[in-house]
Amino acid sequence: MGGGGQQTESSEPAKGDGVGPDGGRGGSAVYTWEEVQKHCHRSDKWLVIDRKVYNITQWAKRHPGGIRVISHFAGEDATVSSLTMEDFQALRDRVEREGLLRARPLFFSLYLGHILLLEALALGLLWVWGTSWSLTLLCSLMLATSQSQAGWLQHDYGHLSVCKTSSWNHVLHKFVIGHLKGASANWWNHRHFQHHAKPNVFSKDPDVNSLHVFVLGDKQPVEYGIKKLKYMPYHHQHQYFFLIGPPLVIPVFFTIQIFQTMFSQRNWVDLAWAMTFYLRFFCCYYPFFGFFGSVALISFVRFLESHWFVWVTQMNHLPMEIDHERHQDWLTMQLSATCNIEQSTFNDWFSGHLNFQIEHHLFPTMPRHNYHLVAPLVRALCEKHGLPYQVKTLQKAIIDVVGSLKKSGDLWLDAYLHK
């Protein structure tokens, strides 16, 4: 499904041809949009495609992306019907014909090789020259680089964009995110698939669930201000972001969440993969630093990696539209929530090619080395239909993250004091 939820475009009723036995009045019934929209709950989910109503309550449990992803579209229209979407489908057909969804094995082999080389060099550095402060710092920087790049690589496997078969992508995803990074593939899939389904939509995209620590976008700050909610001094959030955002996301928030998820869901396979990372790490670095020194080393590496991860992932999304569900068509929703960063060899490597965030969201299974080939075609499509296609410099994108937080904080303060 890719149409989004454009219920308001047509007032025509939807037919119940596809509703199952527990779905209501039967196959020949006609439903209003108001009736359809009521079926958006955990135990009652309907979906409309080509004016036919489908009861997806039971099928949602078998959805490949997880029950949460398809549930976010319950009560909506998933029809690809607009001229814009027809042009996009034609573009997708062209992309498939030209082989842009096929990966180059050599690219990803070399990419994995450079990650493993950094790991080996970091350890070899200590074996040969010892553990002085300067060498330990250099080792930490190399490990943080390796961890960050492994993060981009697991993202490729998680999107099934490397291997020809899903099973091999899943196995290698668990190897990279588990053995090379000490995290959980299932945890990542659960979060990230929801992000792609409803980017920057409150209560549906986990990436904008700020747990009352930040207020985001233009609507949420005003809502908090009117309700006199002040969990944090939000008018200073662009300042305290530097203290609790980039430094703590991976070493504190993600680490706690990952292990909580693996234990609560009894995900012993992912836990076993993660344990191989920590076993390997402590076997390698215990002889140099002891137990507590090794804990300090991995904590510092996570601290450095977290800065890298937060800036790269937020510069494409945080300054964009963040709102409650607006039932936009799928293409418009993806474009309003994403922007690109200028291409360069450094930007491509530094961001794992996520500087092409627009193309990644429109073609999530496309191997990253082909983003630059499809980008001009996507841009032409956007220009044809008057859709936004933003490209920024790396510096401006980072500055915009802070600027968007300040803008939201100011909106909160104004509403808090005057509304």
C-alpha cells in the first residue's frame, strides 16, 4: 500500500466488497467515510482501496512490516489515485526497468571491509604502541567511526536493499546490528518501519516521540502552551538539546530501550547476537584497560557515535513539517517530512548516503549507491507538480536543527504566557 489517507478528496461512499465476515453489513453494503474512519482501533481495522472496504483486523497481524505499521493506516484510503501518484508509479516502473533497485555486491563488500579494517586498526594501534591517552583517544575515534558506518550499513540490510533475497538481508542485518554494534534488529525494524510509514506524524512516528522533553513543529508547542504544560523550560530547548540530545541518545536512551525490548519480548536470538558483540569487545580490550576501563571505553565510543547519529538523522527531518495525522497522500507526506543535503564524496560517506533522504523515503529498498541517479528524475517530478524538493548545505542543515528547536520553543512560550 502506498496511497496514504486522502479521505477528504471525495465524498463518494465506499463499498463493502472486501469486508470480511466480521466486518459489518456484508459485501454489497455501502459505507460513508465517517463509518470507515471509526474502524481504526486495535481490535477493529478497516482499509479502503479503490472504493472497496477491507477488514484487515486479523491480516494486520501477518503484515510483513509489523502490526503497528499497517495499523497506522486503519480507517484511511490507501488508493493510489491522483495524477501525481500515477506519474510517480510511472517513475517507479522506469526505475525497475533500468535496474536501479539492484545492488552492486562489490560496493557493499568494500563498505563492510572498511568497517572491519577500522576495527582491526583500532585494536592494532594499542597492541603496537600502547595505551597512552593520545592513542586511546585515537582508538576511540576509530571505533566511533566504525560504529557509525556500521549503523548506516545495518540500515541498508534492514531495508532489504543489498541482497537478492529477503532471508539473506535479514541474516546479515542481524550480524551487522547485532555482532558489529550490539543492538537488536527487531527493535530497529519496529521503530524504523513506523517512521517510514508515517514520517513526522505524532503518535505514529517514534522518531518524533520526544517524551515531553522537547516540543516539535508548529502545532505541538502551541498545544502545550495553551494547556500550560511545562515539563521542561521549552524556550531553552535549543540550548539544553546540546546537553541531553546528541550526547545521550545512543549511550543512554537507545541502550536502555534496546535491552528492555529484547527482554520484555523474549527476543533471545537478538539478545544472543548482541552478546557476541560485548563478548568480543571485552575479550579484545580487557587486556589493555581491565573491566571498568573497557566499560569506560565503550561508553565514550557510544558518546561520540551518538553525536554523529543524531545530527545526521535529525538534519533531514526535524526542521521539516511535524504535525498530527493530516491524511495526506503518501507522496506529499514523504516530501513534506524530508529534505536532502548536497551531494559530495564526504557527505555521502558521512551520512551513509542519507543526504539523499527524499529518494530514500520514496524508494526505501533502493541500494544507496543509486540515489544520485534517480534524484534528477524525482526533482523533475516534483517541479512538474509543484511539490517541495529541498536541498541544503550540510552546514545549513545542522543550523536549521537548532533553529527549528528555538522556533518551537518560542511558540510554546508565547502560547504559555498569552493564550
